[in-house]
Amino acid sequence: MKLVYPACFYPDEDGYTVVVPDLKGCVTEGKDFAEAWEMVVDAASGWVLTSLEKGEKIPDASKQEDIMADEYENGFVNLIVLDMDNYAEKYGEKSVRKNCTIPAWLNTRAEAANINFSAVLQEALQEKLSIN
């Protein structure tokens, strides 16, 4: 799913501050326009993904012409595109099914010990990747 939202970019001495008016509280910044663009796409994608994972309805996007940036802060409005499928694949909490192969004798012993294979794999991957 791809979503398009208008975002207000405000240049200042430190770079840009960016606000997505349709996503309450979605504000970020970057040291230059390119970084601000990346940051706002990431922040807005995270905002939307969190809402979706909580089962909340995400806000409809306003029309670009209906959003006004503060002229006194030299603001301007630009559209951002959120690729939610790609973002969710990288950062979502949704479980992903993985198949693995182990020796039959190990499977027999693990099942007899009531070991949760998914939990063991997650713990092992977190340890291997040094994730706390």
C-alpha cells in the first residue's frame, strides 16, 4: 500500500523542520533537504505502521492545496510518498514465517522437551546479532 501525504518543510539555520499535519504529532528534522525528506518519510511511515498495528484507522490525506505552510517561517508544502508494504516488511511487528531444517533426532528430543521452536530461533538470532 502506498500513501501520499502533504508535509510542511520549514528551513532554518540548522536545516529543515518538517511537519505532517494529517498525522498528529508527526514532526522531524534534517540537516539539509535530502535528509529532512528521508526523515519525514521514515517518521510518517512509522506513525502509520504503529496505528495500523494497533488496529486504528489512519487519517485520510488532505489535498496539497488545502495545506498551508506558515509563510512567515518560509515554509512550503511538498508531497511525501509512504511505501507501507516495504516499511512494514523491514520494521513491522508482524511475524514472518520461516522454514528451517534440523536433524530428526534433534526434532524428536526438542518436541519431547516441549521446546518452542519459534522462541528458540528468536532468542538465538537476537544473541547472534547482539540484540538485547
